[in-house]
Amino acid sequence: MFFNTMSSHFIIIFGFSLVFASFVNGVYEDDVNFDQNYVPLWANNHITRLYNGTEVQLLLDQSSGTGFRSISDYGSGRFGMRMKLPDKNTSGIVTSFYLTSAPVGSQPGNHDELDFEFIGSSTLLQTNVFADDSGGREERYQLWFDPRKDFHLYEILWNQYLVVFYVDGVPVRVFKNYKDKGVNYISNPMNIQATIWSAPWAGPVNWKEAPFISSYRRFGIDGCVSQSTSIDPKCLSPGLPWNVQKDLSPREQIMHQEFRKKNVVYDYCLDKARQQHHPECLLPHIPPD
Ligand SMILES: *[C@@H]1O[C@H](CO)[C@@H](O)[C@H](O)[C@H]1NC(C)=O
Ligand SMILES: *[C@@H]1O[C@H](CO)[C@@H](O)[C@H](O)[C@H]1NC(C)=O
């Protein structure tokens, strides 16, 4: 009954966006309170909760940036966050949403990490993959929308078969598990983080335009909690919805190929200096089925 009422409500109100909606235990992901699943990483006074904690603003000024992390670590899942970038010139500023296995506050050495990042630009999106190593698998994309104008859904699907980065349901990047071919793959539990901060290497910051505010929504988490130091075997269960996917569906493959043709502006696998260090560049990103 609850589901029926909720569904029809959202079909009427949100129409098309229902495609991206999901429920956990009968609660719409977007209705979950920030504090239920997340805690501040640093500079709590730069975090503003809105709409009963269903939206959070991260503020960067000359004194500090800020960020938050999930309370739990996860061993698989389809992690999604709605994000809106500062409507300013963000030269020198990094805005991110990512998963990481690095302990909070540590200088991470080799670790696992899956990143969405806007680096010194509000329109150029970067993704990166660390697989028990130091990463160096950057890709950059020109998006088909202005990420400063509205909230858009950024999702990371991660299971034992593959990682898929989605933007508004479009699979923009696939990283397959090629461990059997000697390629590193994600092997540690990760938590979810989001941050805004200034990085000297990302260009000069226009401090006259401060504060810079990035907004986040959707604090429900579709993931398998894994509190031990290695991935809990229950997170590999085929009974979990995000573990069913071993490859892109035919429809997703078409969307993926269209996106790759038009929107990729940098791919480490096409970078001669990089590709030699990454054996996965010689393997198909999407094997034919
Ligand atoms: C506000 O959030 C709390 C905790 O998630 C919830 O119990 C309460 O019903 C919410 N209130 C409104 C008006 O949505
Ligand atoms: C943004 O700011 C940087 C640094 O001040 C400047 O070099 C750049 O031209 C600006 N970009 C736009 C589009 O105004």
C-alpha cells in the first residue's frame, strides 16, 4: 500500500525521473536524512542541512573546504548521489563524489578508489579508478548538460564482475574485473565520500567569488555493508540486485558507445605515456556477448 501510494505520487510529480528512483525498505532514497547514513569529514560548520536533512550544502571559503563520508563501509552496491556544482568559475576547486578504501585521515598509499571529480572546471567531469594501486586511470568528459544548473545523478555500480560509472543513467565508463588476466581489481571494502576543496594544482581560485557551494541530495544507500577489513562474502551474493549485472545490457551498450564517441576528451588508455603501465588497456572494455 505504502509503495503504491508512493509510486503514483512520484510518477505524477517527477514523471521521467522515476526511471532513476529506487527504494530501500520502503523508503524512497531521496527522502533519507543525511545524518542517518553520513557524518562530516572535517569543518562541520561548512556543512548546511536543508529540507529536514534531505539536502546538504558543502561550502568552500578561504578558511576551509569540507566533506562527508558514509558511516559504514561497503563491499558492493550501486551508489548514487545527486549533485549540483557551484554556479561560479571554479578554477582551482575540486568537487567530488567517490568511494575509497583509504582510512580517514591517512595519506593513502596503494588503495581502492572510484572517483567522480570536477577539477578546476564546472563542466569537465573526470573519473578515476584505483585498484589496490596508485590509480592513474583518468578519463575526462564534456557533459551534455551544465552541472551547475541542476541536480544530476552520479552513480557507481560496483560488484565482483565490473564497475560502471553512470551519469543520469548513461553508462559513461566500464571497468571490468580482469583479475584472471593479471589486472588489479577493487578488493577492499570502501566508504562513500563527497568533498569540496581548493587544490593549488587545479589553477588559481577566484576568492572574490567565494563562498563556493556544492549541493548534494539522495542519502539512501543501495549497498552491502561490510565492516571487516576484507569484503564480507555476503556482499557477493547473487541475491543482491546490484550483483546481477555482469555486463552492460544491449540498450546500455548503445548508450555507452554513443557517449564514448561524442563526449570523451581524455582517455588514459589512449595516452602513450600511460597505457603501457595498464594492461587492461589492451583488453576489451565491453566484451562482446
Ligand atoms: C524529518 O526527518 C526525520 C528523520 O529522518 C523523520 O523522522 C521526519 O518524519 C522528517 N520530517 C518531515 C516533516 O519530513
Ligand atoms: C576562470 O578563472 C580563471 C582563473 O582566474 C581564469 O583564468 C579563467 O579565464 C576563468 N574562466 C572563465 C570562463 O571566466
